[in-house]
Amino acid sequence: MTTRPGRVIRFTLVGLRTHLLYMSRSVTTVLFTIATPVLYSLIAIYLSHAATHPARVIQASVAAGLMGIWSSVLFQSGTAFQRQRRLGVLELIVGAPTPILLALFPITLATAVIGAYAMATTVFCAVVFFGASITPFLSPLFLAAVLVCIVTLGFVGVLMACSFIMLRNAYALVNTLEHPIWMLSGMMVPLSALPGWLHPLSWLLPSMWGTQAVRDSVVGGPVAVPITIALGTGATYLALAVFTVKRVERRALALATLTLA
């Protein structure tokens, strides 16, 4: 398959639509994506006594929405190859003329978009049930920051999916990554509450910069710098995914382990 930009964009959009429809048919996925962030936002509002402080309600809702996006990317992208293997199409994907990375990216991007349901749900609850202003959520800066979060976390999902293709216990591994990334990204707990030696790890995560951009967009802080850094670190993860998928693909084909459960 040619990799001309126009065809790549069309392929990505068609794949995104296909996988969005596929995942939207899963009642479990939709309920988990919507219900869990709402519960997290309610807990955060209760613990921070934010019910009477509109600004805190907005921050708690945004944090819970970001947590929902990451959870969706982690569980759906991290196990993307396992699902394709279970459906019996992984060998067809690897053997097709389309580069495997290009076939995988729409899947991981769709998981991040599904995670955006979480942001929409928590925003809805903040506005309807706690009287938060809808204005910050309609600003172009907020929408741009959320879009950057979705795209960069999609890049992270590509790397995870490529790395986990040879692991039979990928489901167990993704469970251990959810809460540490929440903490290191400062989604619910500020980075200042973490030990100083953990801060450099946070700087390596596009989710941390994306979280900062989204939070700054609703409180009036500078957004351009964290968005730029988030895109830069996300591109680094994508480059690592390109390197990883080539090595993993050769090894899987050499060992004939693609269809092993």
C-alpha cells in the first residue's frame, strides 16, 4: 500500500470510524467509560469539599475525564493485538501490504476518542448537577487541549500495543499501569504532592503535559507550551513504536507465535 499522505489520512479516518462503531457496540466498554469517571469526579468533589466552589468542581471534573481517557487507552490499546488475535485476524493484519503500524493507529486513536466520552460525561455532571459554568468547556483552547490529549495518548497506545504483542499476560500488565500514570500525570493529585525524584518521570509522559494544557485552558493559564511539549513527547513515543513494531514483527514471524493465545 502506498503511503501518500492523502491515502494515509483516508485510511486512518476509515479505520477510526470502523473501530469506533465496533467499540460503541460493547455495552461493557461504554458503561465503564462513562460510569467510572463520574464516580471518580463525585469522589473528588466530595473529598475536596468542592460542591460549593465552582472552580474546584470544574477541576475535579476535568481530572476525572482525563483519567477516563487514559483508562480507555490503556485497556483497549494495550490489549489491541490480543483482541485481534482472539478474533483470528492478527495474521491477516501482519501479512497485509498495509504497514502494521498504520493498521494499528486507528485502533488506538479510536480508544482515545471513546475515552472522550468520559470527559463529556463528567463535564455534563459538573454543569447540570453542580452548577458549573459551561463557558470554560466551550473555549477553543480547552477543545484543542483535549484533542492534543487524545492524539498523544493514542501515540502512547500504539507503543503499548506494539510492546505487548509478544506478551500472553498483557491483561495483567495493563492493570498495573493505570494508577501510576494517573499519579505521575497529575490528573487527580498535583505533582507537588509527589516526591521530587519522580518529577523527571512525569516530564517524560505526554499525558502529564496534556493534563497541564487541559487544566490551564479552564483556569486561564498558558496553554501553548504544554501543548507543544505534549506533541513533541507524543511524537517520540510514536517513533519508539515504529522501531518496536519492526523488531517485534520480525521476531513474531520468525517464531510463528502470532496466533498463540
